[in-house]
Amino acid sequence: MQISREFRASMNWLHTWLGIALSGVLFAIFWMGTLTVFHMEINRWMMPELRGGVTLDAPIDPIVMPIIEATDPETQTSIFIRRASEREPLVRVISFGGGERQDLWFEPETGAPVERTQSLGASGFFYPFHYSLHIGWLGLGYWIVGLAAMAMLVLTISGIFIHRKIFQDFFTFRPQKKARRSTLDLHNLTAIVALPFHILFPLSGVLIFALIYFPNAMTQAHDGDRRALIEENNGFYIPDYLGEPGPLPSSMDAIVARAEAIWTERDEQPARADGLRIAHVGDAGSEIMVQHVFPERKVAMSQGAISFSAKTDEIVRDFQPRPVQNVSAWMEGAHFIRFDSWAVRWLFFFGGLAGTMMIATGLLFWMRARMRKGMEPASVRVVRALTIGSTTGMIAASAAFLIANRSLTNDSAAFGLDRSLLEVLAFFVVWIMSFIHAGLRDKYAWKDQAGAIAFACLAAMSLNWATTGDNLFVSLSSGQWAVAGVDLALLASFLIAAKSALHLARVQARDPEFSAKTLSRAPKPVAAE
């Protein structure tokens, strides 16, 4: 089928203006999503207590049973237990009851409580930033991200229609050509090489939060009952509180072993429970749910949940996903990347980096094209400031978050904020200042912020050494691959950002009328793991 010139022109208009309108948000989502691929590894860098060895087969009864026995049944307390894993070596116990929440961490082999670093870490900051932008008011952050995800799908499809020689573009990058041409080549190349990711990420992201975006449609078959929908889709439910005393479970380890044996026989491969929930501890209606949410050997998530009666130890419910759920479960699991495949995890990481590169080069190309057409200097200055703050500013702010983490102690407090919020404050102060700096320094801000990224990455790596003693050589020799990986990423980012800053400085020294045309030739900093 022949595509008309008018149709391509309309797709080009849509692609251009939709991309410009949401490019800043899309860059933030892709950047944070890229870091989120290794959020647990970044946690281990930010929280030294997570750097110990991993003991997967240690019993949890010595940890959990004393907490269960000390719980007052009248508080209607529910206890959540997350078992230790290769990527997170501590046992986490969270209890909700009496209007209070208690979050405790334990060393799995000895059962000793562990004092956690008072930090949100990558899981508590980068991760939710990726899907909510930390905008909680009326759930606005979720809606902005959802709009950006749908826009990303439109941009991807319209981009395919725009390019007549899409397969040729896959093999085309001409860095020695004029800057505008090489920038477009790089934009096309990163768009095409990671095309499956550009479709999978936004589509699966919208699917994960479909209950927020389409609540009425999702609950239509359940007469608007959200709890019934969640129970049918993933087996998670809350039993009724009866208000009568009941016996406590005799052994959590025995219950976990029974659930794992059922899954192993059913799937014909070893299965390991990743979480438990004890609802209404000490009540006659108390139940214990053993969950198999993120199977290690399958992409699809929500593979099983078995509930046992705390009174009789008998199986109350045995949730198994229906065949019709396999597609959505696979897409959601692919988005979370919790299955045991480091090769796929690195592939997704570089796919995310390709997305950030695609967005940044698209902004640069558009800005350069408008300058050629005579855009007003004031408009150029505003667009450039927004572009710089949205890209290099975001990267610098992420590095500042790591610096704050290694600079503060658990007792640190200022402006009425504790340590964890001071780390967040450092991120947003640096990010906001990057926009202001870009507005003041204009075209020279690229060099300045590339230099700032180089300095920040080197500072973060040095502070890790100074505060924990785990320099790169120690981490590598002791098998601390997560810590060493983050340090190596910081080192690589330092080298690339420093080279970029020096390149831009040389260009500015030769050409007083330095403009955005040289930017496409400068390497782009690499993300921390």
C-alpha cells in the first residue's frame, strides 16, 4: 500500500509537536525507568547493611514467630513478610495494626535485627518517580505518566510512518556529517534499534495501572467491586475479622514448604515463595497467604497465592491464574524484570538508555531546525534552558541524590526534614537549579553541566569509599558485584561527561558563536546502575 505524501506530512506534524510537548516528562520517565532496572543493586550501594552475604534457605520462624506471639489480637494486625533474595539479602517484616506501621529488617541466618539506613533508596525514590513523578495530589502524577505513555506509543507509530527507509536507518550513523544530520541519524538509530522496548515499556506500563486509568471498565464485571477484581486477578484478598480469639500459626516455615511443594509439582520445576501475609493475627478468622508473585524462572508474574487457615492449617484458597491472564501477566512481568536473567536485565537497561538518547537527540534536532528557520533569540534561549534542565539537569540531580546519601548520617536533620527527605531535597534543588543555570548561561550551560555531572559522579564514588571503605577494588575482590557495578557506572559516567565537557570547551574556544550544532558530537553520560 502506497502511503501518500499528505499522510506522511500529517504524521510528521503529530510526531514533532507531541514529542516536543512531552519530551521533558518522557525523558524523566525513561531515565528513572532505566535506573529502576537495577534499583535493588543501587539500594545495596546506598545502604551498606545490605552488602552482606545472601542466605536463602535460613528458616524464618526464629524471626517471625516472636513477633506473631507478641501481637495483640484486638489491634487487627496484619503482618507482611518478604523473604531474603539474591538481590535483597535481608528479611523484611512489616506489621499494620492499631493505626500504626512497623517496618523491621533482620539478618536471615542469625535472626538479628538490622538498623537500616534512613533513606528511601532507589526503590523508594527512583522507582516511584518513574511511574508517579512523586506528584501525589489527586493522583496527578499517575495521570501525567499515563498520558506520556500513550503519547510514546503514538510517537513510535507515527515515527514508523515518517521514515521511508526504516531498515536503512538501522545501519546509518554519520558522525562526521553536519551536526543536524548526525543528530537526526542518532535519533533514528536509537529509535529503531530499541523499537521493541519503545512499544513494550509504555504499553505494559499502562496495563499495570489500568485500574487507575479505566476503573469503571475494569470493575464492570464485578459490579464496581475493586477488591473482587483484585482477588480474581492475582488472588490477593483480605479475610473478614471475626472478633473472636483464635490460635496462632504453629510454624511459618512448614506452611511455606507446603505451598512450595504444591507449586513445584504443578509447574514441574522448583518454586520459591517470595512473600507471606498473616491477616488478623490471633483472630479466629486469621489466614496465612503464601505468595509466588515473581517466579525466578518465568517472565510472567502473579503465578500463585495459597491461603491457609491459621486455626486448622488447611488450605482455604488456592489461586491459579487463568489462561486468559497469561498475556497481561507476561507483559507486567517483563516490565518489572524481576525474573532471574541478568542478560535480559542488562538488555533492558541499554534499551532504556537508548530511549533517553532518542528523546534528547529529538529535542536537539528540533531546536537546531528551528534556529535555521529563524526562531527568535528569546525563544531559543527558553527552549534551550528547558532542554538542558530536562536532560543533563536530571542526570546531575540523580548524582546529587547519591552524594547526599553518602554524605548524611541517620541523625542528620535540617529544615524540619529527616535524612531521607534531605536526600530528596538535594535532588530537587539541583534539578531546579539546573533550569535556572541553563537560563542564565544559555548555550554555555551544556559544558558547565557536563562538567558538573563528571564532578558529581566522581564525588559519589569517592564518598562511597570514604564512608564504607568499599572502594572499587575491595568490592570486586570481595564479590560485591552490585556495589562494584554502581561504582563502575559512576566511573564510566565521569569519563564520558568529562570528555564531553572538554570537547565543548574546545569548541567554544575556537568558535565564539558556539551553538547547539556541536552537541550531537559529544558523548552522552551513562546512567548509574
